[in-house]
Amino acid sequence: MTDKYYDLVQTYDYAYEKLKKYKLPAFLSGYGDFKECVNEHFVRAIAIHLMKKINQKETADELLRDDLNSGYKFIPGILKNLIIMMQTDLPS
């Protein structure tokens, strides 16, 4: 999806600069460049969403907490938009 809509995604590349400061030096935060950062945010947000869908709220909360501490600061916003998309007839 990132490749398909890369022109749109690229308009948010400024956010990557803000996220760099959260990367832990001895920990591979899952992203080395902007595109990987976007993809990792989506993968992690979807994993959290799926945990909630199968009634694993505690696990979802733990994943979210860990991901936020690892520099994935945009996951809450992605989760909100994912819920909105699933509640409407918007094309995915």
C-alpha cells in the first residue's frame, strides 16, 4: 500500500525527522528510512487492532505501550483512522 500511494505518503516525510529522536541506539526500531518507518507503523497498528478484535485487550495495550516507547508515535492516530474506515463504506 505504501508503494501504491507513495506520492501521498511522501507528503508526510517531515514526520520522520521528528521520529528519529525516539530511536533507541542499541535497539533496531524497525525502520531505517522513511518508507520503512511508515510500513512498520502500519504493521504494528494492525497487530494491535487484531489483538483487540480477538479480545486480547491486555496484549494489545502491552504492544501499544512497547511500540510507543520504541518510537512508533503515530500508532494511536493510525488506530483511530482504521476504526473509522472499518465503520464506514470507504474503500480500503
